[in-house]
Amino acid sequence: MEFLNALVAITNYVIIPATAYGAQLALGALGVTLVYSILRFSNFAHGDTMAFGTGVVILITWGFQAMGISFGPLPTALLALPFGIVVTSALMLGTDKVVYQYYRKVKAAPVVMVMVSVGVMFIMNALTRFLIGVDQINFADGARFVINARQWREMTGMSEPLTLRSTQVITVVTAILVVWALFWFLGRTRTGKSMRAFSDNEDLALLSGIDPNRVVAVTWIITGALATIAGTLYGLDKSFKAFTYFQLLLPIFASAIVGGIGNPVGAIAGGFVISFSEVGLTYAWKKVVTYLIPNWEPDGLVQLLSTDYKYAVSFTILILVLIFKPTGLFKGKIV
Amino acid sequence: MSYLSAANMTGGYGKADILHDCTLTVEKGEIAVIVGPNGAGKSTAMKAVFGMLNLREGRVTLDGSDITALSPQDRVKKGMGFVPQVNNVFPTMSVEENLEMGAFIRNDDFKVTMEQVFTLFPILKDKRRQNAGELSGGQRQQVAVGRALMTQPKLLMLDEPTAGVSPIVMDELFDRIIEVARTGISILMVEQNARQALEIADKGYVLVQGENKYTDTGKALLADPDVRRTFLGG
Amino acid sequence: MSTSRQADSAAGGRLRAPLFFALMAALIVLEGMTSGWNSALGILNMGLLSAIMALGVNMQWGYAGLFNAGAMGFVALGGLAPVLISMPPTQGAFKAGGFGILAAFAVAAIAVLGAVWLYRNLRGKLRGLAVTGVLIVGFFAYRWLFDPAVEVIEAINPSAAGNLGGLGLPTLVSWPVGALLAACAAWLVGKIALGLRSDYLAIATLGIAEIVVAVLKNEQWLDRGVLNVNGIPRPWPVPYEIDLQNSHAFVAKMQAWGIDPTLGSTITVKLAFLLLFVIVIFALIWLTEMSLRSPWGRMMRAIRDNEVSAAAMGKNVTRRHLQIFVLGSAVIGLAGAMMISLDGQMTPSSYNPLRYTFIVLVMVIVGGSGSNWGSILGGVLIWYVWVKAGDWGPDIMALLASPFPAGPFKEHMIDSAAHMRMLVMGIILLGVLRFSPRGLLPEK
């Protein structure tokens, strides 16, 4: 029984939150990795793109709420999501036209492209702030729990509570659908395959008659969509704050690199490696230890690392990967 | 008029010309081979034919129509196929997908062409689901040639197709190239292995410093004592 | 376009720099006359500090093409030096917990070195187990020593201290120490991330910056964390306003010049800081220009302009990159230490990546990548625009919003004026990158 309680505690405090967070990171890392493999630079504006997309979704959600439209037990934001994707992807395409296109034409070095993306980051940051401000916003509505602590106790009779929030379930389900759609697109459709070909060997892709402008445009549309979805899921699960999204850049980059940058499967794996390490190392294991080792009450929280240092986890994993396996767990690109 | 005629080509990448009044022609179904010492401008000549180089002078015609001003992509649409020397496959895509990308500009059904490629290179059919990057050097070259054949080109250009493969694989590749030529496709090929290449060539070009030095049938060049002494090592 | 630029440099090349600096001076004077000299000198001083940060970033980006996305971390780390060097020690803190903390660090270092040694000298399955084992044991031993020591230190006079305090040495000593701290961190990051893909360094520095600031925010025993450290001593010879106001000689002199003594004292202090900063800047420029003209500098530029051919010529590119990265970070750390001396307090929560990392990049790009004088100009000019955009933003927004009826939309517009400066920075950065990639004062 004590062992079961320990298991429930781990599930409740580590496995469920880390799975949801990992799915959010994976979607973010997919966006970064996609831009990297097609446009060949690390997009520093991605965090702020997520913030912008989420900001649009929140505004539309408020609009729907004002009109009395709701999505039943599901958050209204899911209804607003497609509109947010359209707006964000349109902005991405516009940014490419006004900003990035020129640097592709002059064949700028990747590090110059990174600098350009910093400029775009400033503008996206400003747009987000104009749009929705800098305050923390909770926009999740609908049912809060799939299983709450009381239901769990009645169901199982266990003393250790387990809760499953609806946003966590929505995150994981949406992420699975999105990843499935993305892989279907990349693996089965002509356009998707042409994107992979372009990423693999740009010159040969051009020789084969693949239109680079089309590939780039589709990439930005997908990136806008991924960023909006990742941002909205993160915001539903936790809350929206523009600056937090900027800070997500580090774990997202870490996920992409740990998995092998340019490799979509790697991005997903990397997201979960980072999220489980982060949650696992910053969780106070006291409860679990007490269940597992009878007659011993640890004096501390048995927390390996304070939550204030959660970014140190991403960083450390990143550094370890850079030292031991710079191409990442799954073979990524090296340029 | 020859099927492909690239006449009096002069030009280079920067200010200095690499090609000087270089002329290459290929007839229908014929194998033409460009040989010569290192730095003779062999690959450059081929790239000029394919439009990857700005020519100051000269004219390229294919099947009677002037294509001098066309981009490489447009030349592909006109019926040219090009197999670069290196980086000539999509490494993380399967063999089948590589061929599919070769047919990207085609809007009709390319299944028949793919079957033809598989008949030509049976090993590719066995490995159709494997990623091209995981294949051996010789198999990768087959994928590269197969990819170029997917557009049903009338002229296939190969830049050192046997670079870095074993002699046995080289012989096999040459056999396949002869088979391709028998189907009526013209072949223009740059080769380091001059002797073997000239043996299968209907026409041979010996380039030196961007100029035509000797031009004759493959057999004649092999028999020419000057060519033998200077380029074929006796 | 290119011909007109050549004509520019032929006709106005020698005058270009003085002209821009004169314009900058004029803007500062204008600020002094309209908003007061305190405000003008405040902007100038902070602008010069930013210019020093820009000098450091320029060494990395301009000389070597290295993208440092974590200047904030080096600024913050440098800022720790005045706290640790020039603050008076907290009575009894070191005795109570200092040795515990030192011992904990020693244990951590031994564990890491031991793990490295084992990694290098063992093979097979045993290696993984041994390395992991040593690290785990090391971690728990570290926590076992560290946690009680911290608890003791933080319990000492928590309302005013609760930290180790400093060494009580002169503030000027802390400036080079700040540079040294930043250099050490840079060496560590550079050693790992350089020589790999170019943007890995950017991401690694982004990470180290977040972590440095997290440490400063949370390690109370070190710098009181978010409780801030106040009253950090000023560097010699900068006086304190209150001393000046109590000095009869000073008051008499000010009255003789017809200046209010309070105002005079604040301006005197700012001028003293200004003098110090200008000396540091000239010293740095002299040093960098000298080194750029040396064989070392020529090699740096050769590497930047063509990494492949430099490597082919047998130059160890990664090693040179590490050198320049460490040097640049040291300069950034120096600026961080100087900034804390100017502010007189350490407020870890004020370190914001946009302000201390990305704006500095804008300064370098606008001034001209690779140009030292450009970094100085860019530093002051962009800081001026940053400050003024905060002032002008609301005015411009109010004007834009005037046709709209009063209501939530208008309020929202006026509220968001504060974010105008982000937009301005983004537009400036993108505009310069696109239309004048060599910046205002191009490298010669």
C-alpha cells in the first residue's frame, strides 16, 4: 500500500506535469528545429512568436466569451486556436517577405540570420505587449479537472490524492494530434517530402525543380501554427505572461539540441528529456521517501534543486550533450 | 546539327576564364566522355553546359533549340538530367523518396519510370525503403543516377560517377550507363578513370586548361600514342 | 549605392566620426538644457557604461563573429565583485558558515575533478557507474556541508545582512575582479561551446546568463538575493553628496558660482563618475587598438574573414575564439562591476536580458561591427534613444490616440506606449542590418 501511495505521488507530482510540460516543449522545439532545417538558423524570435500567437488566441477567446460562445467543457481557447494560427502564420509570412527574404538572397551567414532574428524578436515582443500587455493572464475556462482529488479518493479509497487537470489531458491529446499531422505531412505529402528534400540537400532540391520560395513559405506557416499551439497549450496549463515565453527559449533550444537539431523525432524526445529532468530534479521527494522508507522522516524537503534553478537543468543537460554528443541523441545536422 | 551542341564556350566563376573556346557535342544515344588532367576544367565544362556558370561567349543548343540563357532548373524541364559528383542524394530520405523527388517537376504518373529505374538497378528495389544515406558508395551512385533518370531526360550528364567506388562497382556502373544509352538517352560524362571511360565512349574529349586538346572516338583516342603517353600513363 | 558610399568615405571619411560624436554631444547638451544637467549626465554615464559593455560584445561579435546572447550574465557576474570585494564583512558570518561553504565548494570541485579523472581513465560499463557514483556522492556531501552553513549565515542579522559580506577593500579593486569573474565563466562556457556550430555558443550563453541571474536572486548568503545589497561604497575619488553639502568650502564655491549647493553636489558626483568612466574607456580603446594592430589582431581578423582558409593555414581557430571570447566577456564584466559602483546597490531582479544582452547587441551593430569608436557611439546613442523612447512614447501615443473616443481602446493605446521602445529597438536593429550593415562608424 505504501508503495502504491508512493507511485501515485510520483504520478501526480512528476509524471503528469512533466508529460504535459514535455509535450509543450516538444511542440516548441519542433518549430525551432523546422526553421533550422529549412532556413538554417536558430530562431531567437521563436519564444516571442509563441507569446504573440497566444496573445491573439487570448484576444479571440475573450471575444468569443463576450459573444457568449463556449466550447462546453473544453476551454474556449481551443475554438480560438485556428484563428490565432491564421493570424500568426500570416505574420510569419509577412516577416519573411519584409525581413528574412533579403538575407537568403544575399546568402548571409547563419550567425547574421540569428542576429536578424533578434531584431524580429524585439518587434514581436513589442507587438505582443501592444496587443495584450505584460501582465499574467489566466484564460483557461471550461471544466477544470478530469479527475479531482475527491473523485480519486472515492474511486480508489487511497489516501494519497491524484488529480488530473483537463488542461493536461488537452495538452497531451493536442500534441499527439499535431505531431501525427506533422509527420503525416512530412512523410506522405509531396510538399512535405519536398521540404525534407530541401532540408537534406538544398542544391539537389533546386536541381530537382523544388521551388525554394514555396518550401520556405510552408515552413513559416507551419512554424507559426506550432508556435501558436505550443504557446496556447502552455498558457492554458499554467498561465500567460509574455516574459515567461521569452524564457522558454532556453529549454526549447535545449530540447532541440539534445534531440539533435534539425531532427523532428529528436525535438520531441528532447522535449521530454528536458521536462522530466526539470520536474524530477526540482520536485521535493520527501513524501515519496516517507512512503518508501518506513520509520524515517527526512528533515529536509529532499529536493535536489530549488525550482528557482529549473533553467539550470536545461542548461546542464545542454552542456552535457554538447560535450559528449554534439549531434544530439538522434543524429541531427551539423553545419 | 548534333543533339547537344555546346559551342565555343568561354567563361569562369570569377574574373579569370577557366574555359577557353571549348566545344562539346553529343549525338542521340551516344556516350561522350570528357577526360583530362586535374584542373583541366572538365567539371567546369559540364557545369557550363548545365547552366551553372555564366558564359561570356558561346552557345548551348539542345535538340536544335537555344538554351544558353536558361537556368539549370529550366534546362531540366527541357530534358537535361544532371548527377553531381558529391552530395547527389537526399541522405535522410528513402531510396523511393529520392526517386520521387527526382520526378518532382513531373505532373503525370511516374510509376512506370520508377519501375524502369528499378529494372535498371535491381538492388534499389530491394532497398527502396532504406535511407539513401545508409547505402554503400556504389549504391548511392545508382540512386543518384536513378533520381536524374526520373525526369525522363534526353541527355544525362554525370560528373565523375565512379569517384570513390571500387573497380568492380565501377565496371558495373559503366555497364548500366551503356544500357541507359541504348534506350536512346545521350550521355555526357566527366571521368577520372580515363582509360575505362574511353573504352565505353563513342566520343572522347581531352581537355587541357579549358581547351579542346584532342577530340575523337573513344577507340581512336585510346590508340593515339600522344594521348596514351600524356594522359593514360603509357 | 556603393559608389556613393565610397564618395562618402573619400570626402567625409575623416570627418564622419567627429561629426557623429559632435551630434551626440549636442543631444546630451540639449537634454541638459531642457531636462536639467542631472538627467543629461545620468544618461551620459549610463550610456558610457553601456558603451563599455558594447566594447566587450564588439570584441566578440565584431572581431571574431561570435554571437554572445548572454551579456547580461557577465554584467551581473561582474556586478557581484563590488559586493564581495568592497562591502564590509558581516560580523561573524565567515566564522560561522564561511568555512562550511568553502568546504562544500571544495568537495564539489573534488567530485567534478574526480569524475573527469575517472571518465578519462576507465573504460566500459564501470566508467558510467563510477562517474555517476562519484557525482551523486559528491552532490550529497556538498549539500550536507552547504545547507547548514547557509542556514547559519542567513540567520545573522537577516534584516540588514544575512550574507557573508565582502572583504572591505577599495571599490576600484573590485572592478578588475568583476572582469576576472566574468572571464572565468566565459572560459568555462567557451571551452564547451566554441568549436561547435556557431549558434551553439549563442544558446549556451543565453543559458549561463539565466543561471547567473538565478544564483544572484536566490543565494542570500552571497548577495542577499532579492533583498538587495545597499550602500555599496563608491570608488575613489568620487565624493558623497552629503559630504559635499556639509563642506563649507564646497558650499561657498557653489554659492560663488551661483549654483544651488544640493544641485551642485549631485552634478559633481556625476562628473567624478564620468571622469572615471572616460579614463577606463580610453584605456580600453588604447589597449584594443594596440592589440588589433599587433600580429595577434591581424590573425583575429584573418580568422573572422575566412575561417576555413585560416584553419587551413594551421591557425587554431577555436583557441583564438576562446581567447577573444574570454577577453570580451572580461570587459563586459568590468562594465557590470562599474555599474554596481555607480548605482551603489545590487538589485538582482533588475537584470533583464532585453536591457543587458540584446540592447547591447543593437549598440554594437548600430555603431559598426568591429569598430571600437563605433561601439562607444552606439552605446551612448542607443542608450539615449532607449531612455528617450520611454519619454516620447506616451506623447506619440497620446497624439495617435487623440482621434479615438475615450474608452478602453484609447486607454489600452496609451498604456501600451511604454512598450514603444522595444519596437524602436527592433526597427533600428533590422534597419541597420539591412541598409547599413557596416554601421555608423564602419571598421577601417
